[in-house]
Amino acid sequence: MGNGIWVVGEGKGDELSRATCEILSEARRLAGDDKVTCVLLGTGLTAQAAQAGKFGADEVLACENAELGKYNLEIEAHIVAKAVGDKKPDLVLVPATTHGRELAAFVASRLNLGLASECVALSKGDDGQFRAVRPMYAGKVRVTVKFTDSGTRMATVRPNVLAATETGKAGAVTALEFSKPEKVGAEMVTVETKGDGGAVDLSEASIVVSGGRGLKGPENFHLVHSLAEVLGGAVGASRMVVDAGWKEHSFQVGQTGRVVTPDLYIAVGISGAIQHLVGMQNAGCIVAINNNPEAAIFKVADYGLVGDLFEVVPALTEELKKSRN
Amino acid sequence: MNIIACVRQTPDTESAIKIGGDAKAIATDGIKYVLGPYDEYSHEAAVQLMEKNGGEVTAISFGPERVKETLRNCLAIGAAKAVHILDEDASHDDALAIATALAAAIKPMTYDVVFTSNKGTDSDRGLVGAMLAEKLGLPYVGLVSELEVEDGGKALVCTRDVEGGQREKIKVTLPAVICAQKGLREPRYASLMNIMQAKKKPLETKSVADLGVDTAGAVKLQVEKLEYPPQRPPGRLIDGASVDEKVKELVRLLKEEAKVL
Ligand SMILES: Cc1cc2nc3c(=O)[nH]c(=O)nc-3n(C[C@H](O)[C@H](O)[C@H](O)COP(=O)(O)OP(=O)(O)OC[C@H]3O[C@@H](n4cnc5c(N)ncnc54)[C@H](O)[C@@H]3O)c2cc1C
Ligand SMILES: Nc1ncnc2c1ncn2[C@@H]1O[C@H](COP(=O)(O)O)[C@@H](O)[C@H]1O
């Protein structure tokens, strides 16, 4: 029997993030008979705690405090590092999101623990050792890493690569004590929801429709939005589009943008430069719409449609609408 | 304002990446090394803060001898001086080891802001900046896409976009470690004159032993093997006499063959 696997979860309102559910399911699979613990920090965590149980947590450590209503790295890292240092779980998993990444890095640094980041697969070998598979060189290579120390190991796990499966039922909820460091240097001033973000988050979306320079101008980007909307997907963009100021950087897919792994990726008017491909080539199914049959994007596309996007995209959107009804 | 810009040397993003003979590292022949694409933005942000508020920028990098070339480049694009922490052992390219060495070198310096950036486009890691902040006992703001100086230079207000279409504004008291997202400030390129002048600027080399750091001991991850990601099976172009036909066929394939709709 080991010290179990911990998952530091994320959620909003009554719901855990999809990434958290995926990682809990993976923890359940890896843990065998060992305990899976989900650590939650925030306010009003009852519903999230129950959901954690459904996805495999035997126990939830919930730290509820009004000061955790707004994300604060220094305070969260302080609490999590203390708990991890105390209980010494065998493995701590954290979603590879903006918050999760820095939280994991702070905790690993404080306790000098090995941290494998952006992992796409985890395993436990016959030697009882955890191994992690992660990308390198913008995903052009995959590396399997092993931890050199015994004791607690850490990993951040990319959203949308592991399957979320409901297995258990609500586990026991234990309160995790709130405390904060003597000095807190950074404070959240505001958090606002952006107007044009689209309904679905890019890194967690199961369908992504991205637009490139082939759209000719920002006034035509609504074509991409409409297609994404009928599919219930998120909107992405190539760097050309971002550099030209048609879309903000948070939409960019690629080496210097987001890496996405949806079930379906549709590239509209995107040429398929290597720096774009490394951001989307692990999608389940890739569709390319481009009027140049020689475009590099067709080399990675499962289905290529050669044609003028200004005709193809509206027709496709219509066809999908029809097939919905 | 004295500013430290941590910079990572990375293979040019156009470089073909080939796995080496022992499958533990990439083959380095034919690789062109450059200032990391994200560090171009953070370095520029450092230089612009200095230009507005006075002070100087020190560029610092951990790595083998070849890293000096990247530091010379930083001296040509606005840094006043550079520090090279020399470590030839490729297995020390580990987030905790780098952060430990950088922290040891930075601690005795006088500074208001330390810049890092999103990630190495080779390491795909995104850890060194936050670990460095933690080692220095400083606050950290990651993935900053906009920043403003406040309180007469005592604080920065940073804007960043996080998942779920949320935009956060975080106020951080200085000194602090800031990690730049792409686009924070548009990078400049060196003129021939800048390059000549950079040759006269100080570039100091320190060994990890000079810093009293055990980089080997700080390494907690070990590479077992490198592999290429699974290749995608070849795709196909969709036939059809008209746009309508092609679109109908595509929808059919997505439903019946790929089963993604
Ligand atoms: C360091 C570095 C990092 C980078 N990081 C990224 C990154 O993260 N993400 C990224 O995307 N790029 C990145 N790039 C840029 C990349 O190299 C390409 O320049 C970029 O991806 C091209 O964008 P695009 O495909 O939209 O534009 P283009 O290459 O201009 O392609 C436009 C495409 O639209 C097609 N088209 C035109 N008209 C029509 C029409 N009417 N109907 C259908 N198709 C049409 C054309 O045939 C063409 O293929 C990076 C580059 C560097 C150097
Ligand atoms: N060897 C290094 N020397 C100096 N700075 C580095 C080094 N490696 C990483 N950094 C900084 O830390 C950031 C994150 O790196 P990484 O954790 O490797 O993705 C980089 O973008 C750089 O700003």
C-alpha cells in the first residue's frame, strides 16, 4: 500500500473542470487499491466534491475560505505544499492549465519534487515506478521520463487527452485547513469574461474550427464562428490572423499559441506551416478547407476539401444545420 | 528600474528535429540555435521598461558554451550586460536545476523585475519561471500579455487571458518575477551597429561551482527514451462535382466513418 494519488482539482461554480474529471479518472486507474484524493480550494465546494467522488476520488480534501474566492497563486501554493509535505502522497496530478501549471511549479519547487509537465500519458511500471510521457520540441518528439527520487512525484496533465469515466460515488469530504503565507505579493484586481471568447474553451473543446489568412479579413471571421456554433465547438486562429490583429492571441493555435487535441479540428484557409501543425496534429480527426490543393495542411488532414472557403464554409454550415434537424 | 531577463537558447523553430542514436536526446548536428521565440517578447518588455524608467537590463542564461551567442544577441538588442551560467551537461537542462542555478546567480543582484517567458519551444515545459520565483521567495505572474507600471514604480498591473475566456488583472508588488506570453512587446532586431557595440558590453561567465549550486543533485527527472509521435495515416481529398456534393460527402464521412458528429 502506498500513500495514494492526489489530484489538485479546478472548477467553477458547481462543476469541476472537464480536465479535472479526466485526471481523476486516470488517477483511479493508476492507483489500483491505493487511495485517490482530490484537493479542492475555493468557496461553495459541496457539489464539486460530490462530482470528484463520481470520477474516482475516495476522499476529498476541501479548503473553503472566502479568501480563496479569487485565485491567488501564493496562498494556494502555500496550502497545497503544506498538505503534500505533510501527507506525502506518491503522486500529485494537476491540470496543465494557466493556474495549474504555476501552482504545480510552486509546490514542486518548495518541496524540491520532480515535476513532469504537460504530460499526455502516465503509467506505473512493473518496477512500481511512475513514468510520464510528455512532448518536447513543440511536440515533434515524445519523451518518456522517470523520476530519480523516491517519495512524492508530480505531474501536470494536458486537458483533453485522457478519457473521463464515472466510476465511483461521492467520497468522504475532509476539511483542509486554510492558512496563508506571511507575505502575499500578488493580488487579483479583476476577473472578467471576454466578449468574443466564444462559448467553448479552446483547450478543452472537443471540436475546434480555426480560421487563417485565407479569410482575407476580420469582417469574414463570422464564417468560422457560425460553423463553430453549429458544431458546438470553439474558435481558433492561425498566427497570421493574430499578428494581423483580426483575433487576439488567446485564439492562436500552434507552437507559440495553444496546443489543442479536439476530436475534430477544422482548418479553414490555413496553409499548414509546421508551427501551426504542432499545435493541432494530435487532434482525432482533421479537416482542411483550402483552395490550393498543394497546401501543406492537406498532408495531415484526414479529409481535405479543395475549394473556395467563401463557398464551402457557408454550405457546410447549412448542411450541418439541416442534418441537425 | 533594474531588470533581469532570463533567456533560453532554443533550436530555431524551422530546424528539423531528429532523434539521436541513443534515443535519449536529439541529434544536434545541423541545428541552428536562437533566442527562444517567447523570450524575444520578454526581453523586449524588459528593454522597454528600462527605456521608460531608467536603470539597466541584465540578460542571464543557463546552459552550455553555445548559449553565449544568444547572450551576445541580447546585448545587441538592449541588454547592458549579460551573465552566462555555464553548465555543459545536457541532463542538467531540468526545470528545478535551472531555477536553482538562476536563483543563486540572481539573489545577490539588485533588481526590480525578473522576466521569463511562457515556455521553451524545445523543453515544452513552462516551469522555470514559476520555480525561479518560488526559489527567490518572490511573487509571480504567469502568461502576462499586458503590463503597466503603478505606484511610482513599486508595482505592476498585469493582464492575462486564462482558460474559459476569462481575463485576469493582477497587481504585483516589486520585486517580482513576470512571465511573458507571446505578444507582450514586439521584438526589435539588431542593426549592424548594435552588433558591433554589443561586442564591447560585459558578458560574465560563472560556473555552477562558483555559485555553490549542485545542479546534478537538483535534477529529479530522467529521460528514458525519445520517440516520434505516432504518424497520421495519409488522408484523402474529397471528390465531388460541386461544392454541395463535396460538403454532403464530408458530412457523411464525419458521421459514418470518423464518427465525430
Ligand atoms: C517562431 C515562430 C512561431 C510561430 N508560431 C505559430 C503558431 O503558433 N501558430 C501559427 O498558426 N503559426 C505560427 N507561425 C507562423 C507560421 O509559420 C505561418 O506563417 C502561419 O501559420 C500562416 O498562417 P495562415 O495559414 O493563416 O496564412 P497563409 O500561410 O498565408 O495561408 C493562407 C491559406 O489560405 C488559403 N486560401 C486563400 N484564399 C482562400 C480561399 N478563398 N478559400 C480557401 N483557402 C484560401 C491559401 O491557399 C493558404 O494556404 C510561427 C512562425 C514562427 C517563425
Ligand atoms: N536555461 C535557461 N536559462 C535562462 N532562462 C531559462 C532557461 N530555461 C528556461 N528559461 C526561462 O524559463 C522559461 C520557461 O522555460 P521552460 O520551463 O523550459 O519551458 C523560458 O521561456 C525562459 O524564459
